[in-house]
Amino acid sequence: MTPLKSSGWTLHPGESLADASAALPDGGQLRVVFLKPSMARVTWARGSVWREPRTWAVAPLDEAQGHTHMPWEGRERDALDGFQRPTLTSSADADGPQLATTALKLHLLGGAQQPLRLVWHDPLTGQVFQSDRTTSAYLSERRTGLVRHCLERDPREHYFGLGDKTGPLNLHGRRLRCLGQDSIGYDPASGDPLYKHWPFVITRTVDGLWTGVYYDTLSACTFDLGCEHDNYHGLFRTLEIDDGDLDYYLMVGRTPAEVVAQFVALIGGTHLPPRWSLGFAQTAMGLADSSNAQELLDAFIGECQTRRVPISSFHYGSGYSNRGKQRYVFTWNRSKFPDPEALNAQFQAAGMRLVANLKPCLLDDHPAYASLVQQGAFIEDSGTGQPVVEPYWDGQGSHLDFTRPQAIAWWQQQLREQILGKGIDVGWNDNNEYAIQSEDAFTQAWGRPLPMHRSRPLHALLMTRATFEAQQAWGAKKGSSEAVFTVSRAGPPGIQRYAQTWSGDNTTSWATLKWNIRTGLQMSLSGLFNVGHDVGGFYGPVPEPELFLRWVQACALNPRMVMNSWKAGNVSNLPWMHPEVTEPVIAAIRLRYRLMPYLWQCFVDASERHVPIIRPTFFNWPDDPQCLQDCDEFMLGEHLLVAPVVTAGERRRRLYLPQLPKTKGQHWVDFYSRERLPAGQWHEVDAPLERLPLFVVEGAELALAAPVGAGLPRHDDPVCETVRF
């Protein structure tokens, strides 16, 4: 690898494009641009051409208007519009020039004899909070196109983020990859990568400062956060990008909330979904895959009503479109669903909105395949110009290229005709990791082609946008003002502008229950707020009664609560699957509806203030060092601490209740008994099988809902009381 050297740094005062740059021997440039007092951008252009000339992630949010616009063809990588550039002060010492804002101070080091490097200081304390590696920080490899960024590392630092990562929240010491792929049955403690491409890392420094670095690339990349060691370079951490560009945004804050909010505003904010989407939802592949699917689903509607299960939506799996094991998107198997319009009307009449599974790959015997080949709508081979054909769902198929207008138009037309026109409300964008293996596959990208390895996660984003905008237009045509809702399993930063997501095809086990909690919190810290898990486990064995109940309780106060499964013998996770725990299962679902006003406010705050809905305890209490320890608890919003039970047979559990500021009182209050427990201490609390332990910040007020009359709880039930704890 070749370290980056230059003749030295040049400062650019005033309104020029860059604030500092270093010219490179290959004609490229290393640049630093200050975007706001607490955010700067560093770019390394190798030669005169970007490998990734556009971004689909960076969409600076107009805080006055509350929204942003991203062209379908993306934003030019050199664009700086949307940022209010700060005033800088400059100085110099014997080692090199310095630039500063009120929140950032940068020392520019290196030149002809020494590798270029950046050292970032806190102007208030003078402490270094991020430093490029002294020996070499910016390296490239001619043979593979790989680019590397190396930073000095302190073993006491904490690292978080990177999307849907598994295991303990502190990622220090791990080597992790950003590359979305179908990871069914993944190890919940160490499996990697999963479904998201999310190259954003948060650091808590030794001095308690919080920083975030977002590497804006669609290329696969690997983060080494202290796993690798080299005697010649001291302690370091690295990012390696596979044949892409180095373009990163550094942001700093006094709290994790300040950093997360800056990142989410940078990538366009969070979509506020319709309120009904917060209710409990069910999907059951076993029912939809069965030969008498319509009959079974009709019976399911009746069971929900008879057993008085609160439920707001039903998510069709892909079984409505299958013939044998194969799935044919936007088609209905009429032998299993003789009258889908009538069935869908029954769901709607029962108060259940409908969500349909969609897949972006067409098997080569799909009725529309030949026509789409003629239209040039698929990912193609750069050598032959023919669609790339690879294994998919027990057959061979081709993926739609969502950077081609004809593919988007076909998709949206089919969505209108086969989904929305059949009485279904929402498209669920699934199996959209685009794990295409062909090295010659490419994306058309509106006339500026990208190889597949630089555009793979883009298709999940654009597929979801195509679904979102088709639904938006459909609602407008019908005169509806209801917010749009959609779901996506995969995607890069930007997906939160359109969709809810989840931790994918998890496995039924106590270990998964425990570690999925961390994965949900890791996504939340990463700026993915509307998240959840398949309740009871998607893959693997049928959950035994205790595990099933504890899973329902653990997910009852997640942003997303969907019971989804695919089990042998077409068995489905259903609320009444184990009679001995059915009553407490339904009670946990009812708890969600009782707390719906509070949960809805958490969603509003996520959209308006860019704060996670569920958070690690340290997010709310960053000055309490005990909160940095790994635990099973999490915060729902500002006031509610959720303490799921994740161990078989446990009826009491030990937990830490964080220290509260004096303005908030010195106790936590048990949600059920109203018992007051001292803050800043460890406690052993009751955790009976039928109850999810919950604790409220002393002095907080919670609005609680209840159904009108004898009706089932609904997402829009009125507030029945406001309780001060």
C-alpha cells in the first residue's frame, strides 16, 4: 500500500469551495471542508475522476421546512448546497496550519517528507478527540483499488453504530463488514454482515466527548475497530473500502444525542409513518403458503376477533405469489386465493390494514420476464449486454435495475394493479440485498453506469422509494391525507426517509432474544429509529411457551411489533399458539396499546428532533459510567425503562437504575406497583412470568389510552388518563 504524501497544505479563505487542500502527485486532492461549527467533511479524490460520482445518502435537511429532496439520479458528490458554512479562524505553528470553529479545531500535518494526517481537537479543552495514524493514515492499493483510512485508537474508547450489528453494543475489538446480504439464521451474538450497508461509527472518547464519522460510499467496506495489530504502527483502527471513494463526514457533540441528530439531519431525516403502523401486526408464511390459504386466513381473522387480540395490520408473506417453492412477484395464485379482493375486504372490515411482500428479482419463467428483457429493465452483464441470471428462490432469475426509468415504471404500475388495486395498503420490500455475484454486472445509473460492487445497496433504497412514491400518488388520487408507510429489509443510509426496517430472519432461541435487543439498539444509535424484530423468531424451531411469552414482552415496546415466522410443517407463531401463555401474551400486546399515546410521541420526536425511539440507557444518561456496561435494559423515549427477561426460568432479575439529575427526582417508579426505587443503584426486582418489568422516571407524566366501551384496543384510542409517577 502507498501512503498519501503531498508538497503540503494550502488554506482557502473566504467563500471558496475548500477550506484546506493538499494537491497529490496523481492529480487528485485531499480536501477538508467545514460544513457547520460541529461538522466537517474530508474527501480524497484519486486522480481527476470519482469512482462514485454521486451520493444518494447525503440530503441535508432543511430544518425550516422539515424536509429534503433527493433527485432520483442522486446528488453530485462535489455538491455543498444545503450547508451553512461556518466562520473559521486560522493560525499556524511549526508543524503546520490550523483551522478552527467554535466546536472543532483541526491541525493539518504532513507534506513531502511525512504522510498527510489530520488531528482534531476540542477547542474548549484542547484535548485531541480524533487523530489520523501517525505512521500513515490514507493509503491505496493499485492492484485492487482498495482505499484505507487509519486512525489512532485508545483501548478505553467505546464504538457504536454500523447499522444492524450483533453482539455487545460496544464494538471495540471487532472486525465488521458493511455489505448487505440475506443472512437467514445468523448467529445473534457474532453473525456479520447482516442486511444493511451502514458505514457510520460513533465514538465515545476517553474524555467523554462523542463523535461520529460517516463514510459516504456504496462500496463494500470493512471496519477494524481494534482487532488488527501491527508492531510498527501502534494502536489503530481502520476502514477499508473495496474499490470506492473516501469521502467522510466528521461530527462532534457533548452527548450521543447531539451526534445522532446531526447524522440523521445529514441523511434527510426520518419519515413519520401513519399511526396505525404502530399497532401489533401479524404475518404467517405458513398460512399464506398453504394450499387452502384463503380459507386459513379467513379463519385467522375470526380467531383474532374471538380471542379479542388487538391487531392493527396483517402482513402477507410472499405465499400469495408462489407456485411450489418459487415466488413470482406481482402475481396471485388463484388456486390458493380464489377471491383476494373479498379476503382483503374482510381484513379491512376487521380493522386490519394490509401489507404485501414484494421481491425485486423475477424468475426466468415469470410471465413478465421476456417483456422486461426486451425493455432492458434488468441488471445486465457489461460484456454481453444481457440480463445477469443467478440463483434465486429455488430457481434462476434476474434483478430489476432501479436506476432505469423503465424498471421503476413497470414496478409502480404492477404495484398499483396487483397490490393497491386489490385492497392492500402497503408494499413490503423484501429480499432486496442484491447479492449478485457476477463481476461483470452493472447498474445503468441514468446513463453514468456503475459496476454492481459500487451500487449494490442502492437498489434497496430506490426499490423502496419507488414503492413509497407509488403509494403516495395512489393515496393522493383517492383524496387521502394519510402518511405513507412501507418496509424494507435492506438498504443504506437514506432508507429511513421512506421505510421501517427490522433485524431480518432471526432464529428462535433464548440467545437471539437477548442479542436482538442489542441489534435493535445498535440500529437506533445508527439513525435507524423505526425498527424491531420478528417476534418469536422467524427461523428454526417453534418457540416453547416461556420463550415465546418473554419474546412477546421484550418486543411489545419496540417501535415495530410484527409476529413473523417460517417454521417446518407450515407452523406459524400466533398469539394463541400456546394456550398456557395466551392470556399473558395478549396482555403484553394490550400494554402496547395502553401506552400508544406515549409511543406515538416517541415517533414524533424521532421525526422532529432526530432522537431514537428506543435507546441504550447511556443515551439518556451519558454521564453515568455504569450505563456504558452491557445490559438487557433499554429506554423507550425519555421516561420509560424497559427491562425484558431474557433467561429461561427467571422470575426475579437484577438491574441498574441510572442516576437521575436532581431536576428529575432521585427515584425510579415501578409502572405497576408505583413502588419508588432509588436511582443510581442496583436492584433485584420481581419479574413474574406474566409481566414485563417497567420503570418510570420520577415526576414523569404518561398519557395512557383505553378503548371506547367494550371494543378492542386500537391505535387511535383516546387518552383515558394522564398519570404522574
